[in-house]
Amino acid sequence: MPTGSSPSLSKPPLPETTVRRPPSRRLAGVLLRQKSATLFRHFPPALTGDEEALHQVRVWGRRLRVAVRLLAGKPDGRRAQRAERSLSCLTRAAGGARDLDVLLATFDQRLGGLPARTPEQRRLRHRLAARRRRGRARMVEAMLDQPVARLRADLAQLVARACPDLATIDQRLHSTFAREGGKLLDGLAALGSLLDIVVLHALRRRARRLRYTVEIHGQIAGSLAATKPWKELQDRIGVLHDHHVLAEWLDGQARADAQRGHPALAAAAATEAAWARQTMARLHDEYLASAPTALVRAGLSAIGFAIE
């Protein structure tokens, strides 16, 4: 597909074997309420720094943002827009600590594959763990500063007023698949085999939005959500980004230790940064071998959207 052109997405009739839920104006409210309840169920343990709860707050906050756009009676209304902004702030507040959890896990995986850890590697690991502890303390403060009561009230009102019919929801789904799918394919075509982590991370966000949209498509259709291609694409880009961020942190440690007159630590940090980038190169080769454009096409095809 030429760079800059958008694919033409068509929505063929559903096969006769597809079981659809009956048109119901209650369905949008039910789905919004379920997703909202799941988010706030994870909120209290997240405030204690629970790693899995932090992950779930981010995941369900993002799912809710997509759901509000698709299922709210007036997604462009003041209340829906405010809820979206609050959800964005909440997921961002939980994000810093969660990202540090991932970085530490990535470095631990590296160290776990070695026959022994050097004193310098242990020192670097100690620093990263200390940064994660500080990050969690800041995260708790940031999450407590969020207008959670107002967000809950806004979501409750959106649930009570959610009244788009099935045809309206289907139209919103179709528009999202056409817009996000087209931009994702264009972005992948423009990027080609280049390893540009900033562009890839932006494309990952589009893949994630499509994944959550596919989930809602499956819930509306009363069928299993075909999310596997989107999950694979999201994960492959995500692990690339994790190693990039770790390499950047290690580079910073190498520079700081060189300035402090700690050559052994500086050399160790530089070596680990080189490992992270070498791993990125290998993971990028695997990403390219997975045929990301084909994954997108397969994901769209699995939900009945054909590319003409």
C-alpha cells in the first residue's frame, strides 16, 4: 500500500452463523458499568503499590476511555469528555511506577540468565530498585490527587444515560476500525524496516485502541473477541520499547558514574546498555519476521472488515 494512502475498509454482512445480541439500549450502559466497576475494584490495592493492581488500573482505564467514545450517549458531550480526561490522568499517574516495575523485571531477566552477577551489576540493580520505590511513593501521591469522586459520578451518569442503539454503536465501531486501522497500516508502511522506537510506540497505541475496540465489538456481537493479532503486535512493540527505556536509563547511569569518577560502574552500565540495544535489534528482527502489516490485516479480517 503506498505511503500516505488509507486502506478502504468495507463491512460485509454478518454470516448467518453469527449470533447477535438483540438490539437493546441497555447494553451500552451495562458494558460501561461493568468496565467502570472493574477499574475501581483495582484502585485500592493499586494505592498500596500492588504491581498487578497498578497494571489493571492502567488497562481498565484505557478500556474505559475507548468504551466512553463508543458507548456513551453523547461521546462529545461535556461529561464524557471530562471523564476521558480524568481517565487519561489516572492511567498516567499509575504509569510511572508500572513502567519501573517493567524495567526492573526486564533487567532481572537479563541478570537471571547470567552464571553470576558482578558487584557492578548488583549495584545497578539496587539503584533501579530504589528508583522504583521512589516512583511508587510519587505514584500514590499522584493517584490521591486525582478527582476520583468526580470521575465516579461522571461515569455513573454516563451509565444512566447511555442510550445509543445498536445501529449507532455499529457505526461508531466501523468508523473506529476504518480510521485507526487505516492510520496503523499507513504508519507501518511508512516505517518499513526502520527501527524508530518513537514511531513504533505511537503505532502500538493505535493497535491497543483497536484491540479494545475489537473487545467491545465482540461483546456487542455476543461472540468471542478476535484480539490475538492485536495482542501479538502490541506485545512485540512493547518489549522493544521496554529495552529502549532500559538502555536510556543505563546510558544515564554510565554518564553519571563517569562524571563521579567511578570508571568500573560507568563501564558496567555502558556494557548493559549495549546488551539492551543488541537485544532490541534481535527483537526488532523478530517483529519484522512476524509480518506486522499481515497481523493488522488478519485482525481486521477476523471481525469481518475486508480491505479492498
